[in-house]
Amino acid sequence: MGRVKFTSGRIDSFRGPVGETASGAKRSQAFLWDATVPGLALRVTANGARTYVFQSRLHDGTGLRLTIGDPKHWAIPAAQEEARRLQTLIDQKLDPRLERSRTLAAQVEARKSAADERARREVTGLEAWAAYVSDRHASWGPRYRLDHAAMVAAGGRPHGRSRAPKTTQPGALRQLLERPLAEIDAGVVESWVRSQTEIRPRVASLGFQMLRAFVAWCVTSPTYGAIVNPTACDGRRFTSLLAKRKPKRDAIEREQLRPWFAEVLKLPPIPSSYLRFVLLTGCRPGEAAALRWEDVDFRWLSITLRDKVEGVRTIPLTPYVASFLLERRAMNERRPDAPVRIRRDAMAVAEFNDSWRPSPWVFPATRDKRGGHITKANKAHERALAAAGLPHVSQHGLRRSFGSLAEWVECPIGIVAQIQGHKPSAIAEKHYRVRPIDLLRQWHTRIEAWILTEAGLAIDDTRKIVLLRGVMA
């Protein structure tokens, strides 16, 4: 059939293939060619399927046939325009099939990118926070990890310290980080700071510091860098909104030493020795709590502490501290009597005696069935302070007391800092001061002797050191 001008009537009236091929086979398709646009045809198959097709030859002579679409969906002018576009590509020595493949691939990639972008935009702050904590927790101390967990705690748990049916509150950052990460901008953070400062100002200040570090980490992350708002925590306005952190001033003063020691010595042995140890060594409360017997060297009179700055540090074992630690060790190695509930059962008593082992901790927890170390002695210390008529002093305040009281004997500040585990504050301290343990012991013993004298507990340092070395010889 020759070429005809496409009209709606001719398209609708054109029927399927009729007759047979020269070989006698039935025809499978028939074509109606357009006279207006060369290469455009309507193809009708034997089962009645109707489509517009385009047929031509590439620049190398290769035949080409492409399907345009169903006449129900393509108007005649649109089909003609598409045929002209395909012929234009061929005239430019381009293969329309490759162009179509590239277009389809680009569309698939665009859809995938759009889906990925939507998924990334839906990432909540809590999801990014979990990745942040997982990446950074190895470089944090135990307390800092707990603080991060508390900041995003869901809350709602029964309050363990309350007899009334109370539940814990959600963490300060929980509600903020439940939002999509992309929505956490400076305005949202400012609203959070204002609301939290009214409720819990100190927690809000700590939470903001953590949030700022978290945002800085997200900015450098390949996963969250394109989502997070890098300026979410920038601006001086937050400085005026957050509660000012005043330096703590709680410490035992010179005239308070006598009543403090008098009441602390009345406490049970473990909290009493623990509190005296913190005051007389100036160590961090956590370092004292985690002290093991293997870290105390009675022969060479030294103590190895787990330092959060340097990893470990060695300080002198002074005479008075050594004396009550020896008493603690003797008590620790003394097997206690079997519990009352099993005393009538000889086998149970024998099993208890065989399984008992001394605690590896210098200051063990008395009520911990797992054999852990003491975590805090707040209640015992508060009782002692109340009995002595002294104001509140935290356990860290005892560490602060050591540094303050050391000035009464005019001890060099660098020696006090080295005993307490502070970072060197000057180039000379960092690079040009190498102090042996004996030099630290000379000043540390002097500090201890002055404190004990003010407390009315002076001892003969020389006699005590000789006695200790005689015991351990």
C-alpha cells in the first residue's frame, strides 16, 4: 500500500494484515505509511495490536525500527513530531536507541536520587546521634558516655529512689533530636535552649555543649554532612541564654580539718578510708574508687592510678595513707563468718569458706553481690559533715581541698599538679621538668603531715616509713 496522509478516519479504518506472503505463510503485520513524515507508519499485527513505528537507516546503513506508541495515546501530530525528532538524531549521526537508553537510565537515577534524598531528609537526629556516639565512644570516659546516654533517654522508667509511683523524665535532648535532622536549625535550637534553661539550667548548658559537638561531627560526616544545618549551634545569642557556669568553691578549709576528721573517722571503715584517701592524695573520686590492691606498692611506697589524662600516673604512698590502707588490706583478707541463713548447714558453710576470695578492690562496695568497687560515699559524707556542723562539700571538693591546703606549706604548684594529674600549664612544665617519685614524696609527705597536724592527728613520719618498709621486707 502506498503512502497516505494520516487522518483520524484512515487510522481508525486501517485493519490488520490480509493474505499470505510469497512463501505462502500468513502475514503477521501490516503497515500504513505516512506521506507527510517519511519513516512514520501505523503497524497493525494479526491479533489487532496497533502502534506507531518509525523506520529509517543509520549513517552506516544499518536498518532501524523503533516503536513510538499506541494511537490511543498518541495524536497524529505528536507521532509525526516524534518521528521528525528521531530522524534529526539520525541526521546528526546519533543512534536514537542509545539516546533512549541514556534517557531511561537518567530517569531511573533521578528517581533513585530523589528517593535517597527523601530518605536522608527523614533521618532523625536520634539516628545520627546513635551513629555519633558509636563513632566517638571509644575516646570517651565512662561518665561522659553515661551523660550522652542520659541526654537522649526516653524516660518513663520507675524512679528507683522514690517511694511514690514516679517515673523518670526524658533526657534534655530527647525531644529536640526526635525531629528530622534537617529541621534542626538555629531557630529550633534557640527555642529548645529557652525552654530547657527554665526547667534545668545546668543540664541545658551541658546538653548544648554536647549538641554543638554533635553538629560539628555531622558536618564532617559523609552520611550526614549534606543534611545537617552547620550553623544550628552558631551565634552569640546562645551565650546570653545559657546559664553561666560558676566555678565550684566547695572545699575543706584549714580550721575545718579537725571536726571533719573527727566525724569521718566515726564512719564505717570503707567510706571512712575512701574519703580520707581522696582528701590526702588529691585524686579524682573515680580514680580512688577504681583502685586495686595490685596498684598499691607497699614496698616502694607508690600508688598507680588510672588517669583520664595520661592513662596512668604514679604518686607517692604517704605514711598515714599507707597505715590505714594496711588496716584495710588486713580486713579485706580476713574471711568473714558464714551468713546466718547457712550456718546450720555444714556443707553450705564449707562451700562458702572454699568459694570466698578477698576483694581485688581497695574500696569494695559492701552491698554489691557481684563484688564491685565503691561508686560513691555521698550519704556517709553528708552525715559526717552534718555531725561536724560543716557546709556541703562534694567528693570532688575533697580533691579541690588538697590543692588548696597544699599552699600552706608553700609546695610548688607544678608538684601539686603532677600529684593530682593535671595537665602541665606551661611550656617549662611540659618539656623541662622531670620530677622523680622521691621528690614528689618529699613534698607530698610534708603536705600530709601539715594536714594531720591541723586535724590533731600528727604521726611520726620517719618511724611510720621505717615500719612499713620493715613489714614489706
